[in-house]
Amino acid sequence: MTVDIDKTTGPADTPPAGPEAIKAIPVRHYGRYVSAVVALALFGAVVYAFSQGKINWDAIPDYFFDDRVLEGVGKTLLLTVLSMAIGIVGGILLAVMRLSRNPVTSSIAWFYIWFFRGTPVLVQLVVWFNLGLVFEYINLGPVYKDEWSDFMTPFLTVLLGLGLNEAAYMAEICRAGLLAVDEGQTEAAHALGMSHSKTLRRIVIPQAMRVIVPPTGNEVINMLKTTSLVSVVQYSELFRVAQDIGQTSGAPAEMLFLAAAWYLLLTSVFSVGQYYLERYYARGSSRQLPPTPWQKVRANMLSLGRPKGGMA
């Protein structure tokens, strides 16, 4: 017995309907609008307060590229570079000494870091400057002998004061970077017959730079601003030059604003350099390097030209 099945009476052969698109409604954060309005109001109040003062704003561009100011900027940069060079070299040496198994070298490094980190840099500068009251001559035996006042010039005073103080801070930064490298890599290098110094140069230090570079960049920027303290030991850098011009021109406040503008400009340049240096040493640890400022600008410009929904 056969049964005929009428296939035409069944439902139409139509594809199943897909899920309905979800209409996402963004959450409105009214607190953000309120905080933005409050911030703009406070900024406007500060601008209004400064506009009421008797400030000769024209004096700032008039003296911004003055020869004396540019000379002070050059001396500030020179002090920053040389002091950081002393600090970095001394910091690496102190960090290695601190991690040494020799108790004598480790104790010497600990005492140095304890002393220079525990006293203000301004006090150290003044001490170096006034050591001539205690020592009439500097006598290094057959190597060098001269009067202390001729030996300890203002430039050497600020270089020793800033550089030796910075070495104590860089020592702890370098020590943290060295300890961040896994001990297994050092053991593997020693198993291959590499000496301790070669292991540091080729294995440990290149990897430790990822940890060392960011705080070192902050120390460079901090050193640039710390150079303003050397005016107390009669060294003429940017801040001292701005003060001298302000006294002779009758615009002391304006010249301080000028010095602040130069410090902001220089720290901004150093910050950009720090960013690219961090990006360089992040090549081995990050799958994708962070975008550069120019790449961020290009990405934002392209996103503004696209319609909503991501359709081109």
C-alpha cells in the first residue's frame, strides 16, 4: 500500500529569519558634562584674574630670544646633559656595587645612596660652594695642587652637586631594572661560559633598559628644572638670567613667566624624546608598538571622515 504525500501543501521553503539587530543606545553621562562646564568656568576665572593684573605681556616676546636668555638656555641644557651623564654612569656603577656579593663594595654603595638621597640637593650645592671656608688648598699629592677658590669654580660646584646627587637616585633605578631581569637568563649565560661582565653587557642590561628608561626620562626632566637651584651659587643659567633681566627692565614678573615658558618648551621636547626611546626598547616585549603622536593624529583625522557605523 502506497501513500501519496502532497508536497505542495507544506509551508513555503523560505530561509529562517536572522536575529533582529540590537539597537544600542549609549548611556548619557551627565556628570561628564557638568565637570567639563565646571572646569571651563574655573579656567575662565583664572584667565580673567590674570587679565586684571598689570602685566606687560609684550615684554615676554621682546626678550624671548634675547642673547642673554639664549645663553642661559644653553647653559641650562649643558648642565642637564653633563649632570645626567655623571648620574647615569655613577648610578650604574653604584647599582652593580650594591648587588655585589662583596660586603665592602655593597656597604659603600649603600652608604653613598643613603647620604645623598637623605640630604636636599640645595644643601649639597651650598656645601660644595662653601667648602673653601674649610679647605684653603686642594692637594691631591703629585697629581694636582691649587687654591680651593681657583679649583672649585661655580660651574664645577653645580656639576658636582647635581651629578653626585643624581647618581644616588639613578642607582636605585638601575638596581630595580637589573633585578627585573629573570635570574634564569643570567644562569644560562654563565652556563654557556660567559663572564659576569659580559652577561651584564649583553644579556641583563639590554632587557633592564625597558624598566630603566621611563623613570630615567622623568629624572632628565626633573634635572632640567632642578638646574634653577644653581642660581644660589652664583651660576648664571636661565632662571638667574631671567631674574637679572627682570630687575634691569622693570618687569620681574614677566621675566619669570618667560623662564617658565622656556622650561615648558624644553620639557616638552624631552618628553617627546622619552616617548620614542621607550617605544624603541618596547620592540621585544610588545606585540604591537604604541602609535606615534603623528600616527594618532592621522587615525583621528581618518575616523572623522568616516560615516557612522564604520561604512566607507
